[in-house]
Amino acid sequence: MLVFALLISLPAWYRLLFDQLEITQVLVRFLIAVPIAAVLLAAFRFVTSGYGVTEETPATPVEARPVNHPD
């Protein structure tokens, strides 16, 4: 989750390199990105939680019948 928050706030970190933002502003943007990333990842997990899960129908019992071979 923190990696995703870092990706969200990456433009601010980039602007820090060129002295366009102060470190406190970058950290505030990162702290704002953390709960946003948590909500987005939770929504993604909710949407994709049902994929790959299949409901198997119970097997129907089969009666063994002797096969009549004409001899």
C-alpha cells in the first residue's frame, strides 16, 4: 500500500528534486496519498474478490447396475 501511495505522490517527489516544493509539502501530499491508496486498493480487492471462485454443484449419486451380457 505504501508503494502505491508513493506512486500517487511521485510528481511531488519529482518536484522536490528541482526545488519547486518543500519537503514538508511533499510529506503532506504523501500522507494524504496513504488513505487514498488504501481505499483504492480495498475497492480493487472488493471488485476482484469473486473472480476465480467457482461454485461446484454437488455430484449426483449413481446407482451401480449390473450389466447384462448375453452369453
